[in-house]
Amino acid sequence: MKRRSDGITGNRQAGNWEERTPARTMLRAVGFSDGDFDKPLIAVAVPYTNGTPCNDHIRELGDILQKEIEAAGGKAIVFGTPVVSDGISMGTEAMKYSLVSREVIADAIELMTEGYQVDGVITLSGCDKTIPAALMPIPRNNLVGITLYGGSILPGLHGGEELNIISSFEAVGAHAAGHLDGGQLHQIECHACPGAGSCGGMYTANTMAAAIEAMGMSPPNSSSNMAANRDNDISPEKKGDVVASTRMLFTLLEKNITARDIMTRQAFENGLTVAWALGGSTNAVLHLLALAQEANVALSLADIEAITRKVPLLGNFKPSGRYLMNDLHHLGGMSMVIKLLLEGGYLHGECMTVTGKTLAENVIDAPALPDGQDIIYPLNQPLAPSGSHIRILRGNLAEEGCVLKQSGKELSTLRGPARVFNREEEALAAILGNRIVPGDIVVIRYEGPKGGPGMREMLSPSSALMGAGLGDSVTLITDGRFSGGTHGIMIGHIAPEAMVGSTLALVQEGDTITIDLERDELNLNVSESELGERKNRWRPPSKTSASGVLAKYARLVSSASEGAVTL
């Protein structure tokens, strides 16, 4: 379906203006005048909350955006959406609502763009799930639209060291292991997050912002521009992104370039390539699968696996590396990275973007990769070779697939005893209680899309393992997710999930599990006959979410191997 959108609000409104008199009457009450009814009607989605630094500045960005749209000759319909903070909800029951919020936000934006029959849309985003959610409804209904990331937070400073939110999570594990006293823990808590913006490493927010920019759906360099300065004022670069987004939206309206003109299969390959080259989050697998469904683009785990094998690791970013997005901003920004990958033949430069130009045209004037730095490695000397960041495994424990974040580390086939937990909290208590030892394989199940429900991120137990010094000797596997801030030996998104009676549900304490990295398999070393007997005895656990949004989500959500979308 190709959208009609030639800059006149009435083209998206039913009937002629005489028949629309009641609607005009109501709009006059909120400040519309005669001239406004001939202007393009632009939806502005503003996922603001003061409940997280990621989105604390988004309302101010929305105000600037509304003024820019109206100065450019449009009329804005401004609205908010829910925001669930991953960092604040992490390790609690509240985290079950995080991935669910992706679907709710996307649906809320669709309700507003279709309910008002707008001509175009600009969506803002900040915290992790707001980023894919802000884009999903644009290709879903093939709108003329742009999504704009609110930007990354500056690093915290304490004792001459830079800190970020993962410093706080890992400090908890270090404190529990006796490596950090209470006063030091408190100082890290107080200094890790200095103001507005999303988590600073190559975690999920920055990964998805970078991928979406590479896909052509946000302005050049917008993913690497900071949210605010040290005084916590909106940064000049981010204000510039708002101005650029407005200008670009009107270009798209004039040329009638819709989301599906931009979000092609080649664009998704560009997004995945940039995400993996930078050392991005495993959550990109889930979100890009979901976005592909919205854009009606065929993309599977097998396709993602094929792409990952070709991409070298160039970015030396936290959690596995040294640097934050702020360092890339000063180095030359995302346009520099895209230009580097284009010149190396890794990207499709002919793809259309929201500028109305191709990806290659956008970065003609981008700087070259500077010498004498170790933030972004050159293609001829990558930080790690192709296929050494994200790996897709299968096997009898993951017949539909699962995701291993290798991050360039040298890993070999692993085998160990299963330590089985049916909830994240049980595993965290065992780690903090020093009941997990080197060589163990921690299994956290019933945390998948249906089983959680909500597919929580396992950042608290994974960070506790790192803080306790077990990050290189203990493996954690789960049908839940991992934060982009996770590092260590972690395997997530196991599908089918335990809640549907998969092999993961049949694992018993002490069973041997093998992670075979020569064959890319995750296997439970138990005979088929024994698994059959266990399957006959298995009963799904009862869940407390008998009603409300979690129960609705559990009924509708698809497998993680399909993006965990609600069907």
C-alpha cells in the first residue's frame, strides 16, 4: 500500500471540509485557525517521563519539535506514550512490563496517527523499548515519517574514573563478594548517571539508534549526538537533530517517500551490519525481527546468522570494551562509521533514507577514520574477526535458535552441570549467596515471552556474576533476554521457551549441558527416552497473571525467534 500524502491535511481526512465542520469546531478550541486546515497535519509522539534519565528531556524536545513543525508550515498533533525504564525495573517484577511496553507504545502511536489521519509523523524515543516502538507503527501503516533518538547520557565522573549505569549493577555483585565496601557502593550509585540521556555504552538504546540510522529512518549522526551537556541542558547537536528532522519530513512529504520505500531488505542488512560492527546488544535481534514484520520484509534468525558471519567487530565499546557513545561523538560520529563500512563494501549505499538522498550520499562529507585511536578499529585490523560478536546457536535445547553474545572473546566448547532456577530472583539469590562455582551452567527458565510473561532481562544475575569474579568461568543460559549492558558468557532468547514445554523445561539440577561452538549448538546431554519420560511428567507452572496486560500479552505473543511480537 502506498500512502497518499501530498501535504494537504484533507487528503487523509474523510469527506469534504463542509462535512468535517464538527471536527474543525473542536480543533478551533485547541488553537487551530482557518489557515491551519490547509496545512499538513503532523503527529508528534513524545514518550516523556521524569521516571528515567533516558526520557527526562523528551518533553522539551517535543516542545522544540512542535515549534519547528509549525514554523515550517505544518500543524502538530502532540501526544505522549508510556515509558517503562529498563534500568529501574531491572531485577524486579516490573521488568515484565518492559518488552510488553514496546507493543503498547507502538499500538498507541498507531492509534493516534490513524485516529487523526495525519499526513506525517515524527516519533521521539529514549529508553530501550521506546526506540523500536517509536519506529514500528511507521512501516506498519506505511506512513511518511521519521524517528529521532533523544541521545545518549554523558558518563558519570567519580574518583578520576568514568562511570555508567552498568558500573552500578556490577558494584552490587562486587559488594556482595566483599570486593567493595558500602561507602564505595553508595558513591557509585550517586555519580554513575549525571543527567538526561540513555545509557552511554553500546547497550540496547545506542545499538538500536545506530541500527535505525543505518537503515535510513533517522537523520545522519543523530544516534551519536549527546542528549545534554554537563549543565543538563539539551545539547546544541540534539537541537540541530530536531531542526533537521523537521526539514527532512517535509522533503519526504513533497516526494511522497514512505517508510517502506526506505525500510527494504537491504536497509535491514545495513542496520544489522552496523549493530554488529559496533558490538551491539543481543536485543537488536529481537527488535529488528519485529521491525521487519512491520515493514513486510522477510527476515529470519537464519538470515541474521548469515549476516553476523560476515561482519568484523570494530567498536571498542562497553560493556565488553572501554568506551562510550560520547567518545564516538567526539571521534566523528555515526556517519564516520557508516562511511568506513561503505568503503569496505559492507553496506548497501544505494538505499534511500529520510534525507531524500541515499545512504552513500549522506556520508560523502563525513570524516575518515582517524589514526592513533582505539575506539573504532580499521577494517584491515579489526578488534575481532568476522562472526565473533553475535552467534546464533541451535541444538536440542534451542531447536528454533538462541543468541550468544561472544563480543570478540576467545571461547571454546563448554560443558558443565546445570544449576536450574525457575525465576530470575532464585538465581540472583544463589549467586549473591556464593552457591554458584566456576564451571556451573546457570539455567534461568520460565522467563520467556509467554513464561515471564514479558521476557525479562537478566542483567542483575549476569552483573552479579561479573562482580563476583565469575564472568569468565560461569555460563548463564535463559529463555529470557539480556540487557545490552550484559557481558560474560551469556546465552539468551532460547526458543522454544520453557513455558510451552520445550526441552528447556525438562532440564534437571546436575544434568550436563554442552555449548558446542564448533557446531554452534546448545545441547542437553540426556537420552531421548529419558526426555520423553520427563515430558510426560511435565506440567506448566501456574502463573499469577490471570488478567490484565500481562495475561493478554502471554496469550498473543509469538516466539522470540520471531521477534516476540503480538499477533
